[in-house]
Amino acid sequence: MTDHQRYVLAPSAVFKPSGDEALILNLHDETMFALNATGARIVALAVEGKARGAIVRILAEEYHSNAEEIAQGVGGLLDELVSGGLLLAMADEVASEQ
């Protein structure tokens, strides 16, 4: 996936923030995916329309951490959620990021 990759919730998924944490519910098979504060922030930014690269930059700034390490974690979570049918990867865009 590229830095320009954007995501949306799958039609059968519901994102439910609760405090710093969140759940993603798959209404189709009634499974839940629990997210800690960082995971919840990643998904919240993704469903707001932020591109993968923008999410990494935002988290690197918020956590004062290495962008390369954050990129691995962000990519891993987003890829897992796409594989699990909870997020859908949008067509790759070359347009400017939010």
C-alpha cells in the first residue's frame, strides 16, 4: 500500500469509540475487534479520510516518535483490518493528502 492509500469502513462494520479505546463490530458475522488508544486513533483518522501517510505523520508528531516505526504499526493494523473485512482500501489516489 502507498502513503496515498485511503480507507473506509466496510458496509457491514461499525466503529464504536469508547473513551480512548474503540470497538469495530462486524454486523455480518457478529465479530468484534477491540482497539487500544493508539489503534482507535489510527482507525478514527482513517475513517475521517486521512491517507496512510498522513496518519503516520500525525501519530509521529503526537507521540514524538520515529515515523518509520509508526509506519510499520499503522500499516500492520490497517492491513489486518482490511484482511478481516472491517475496512476497505479505496482506489489509490495521487491527489494531495488532507
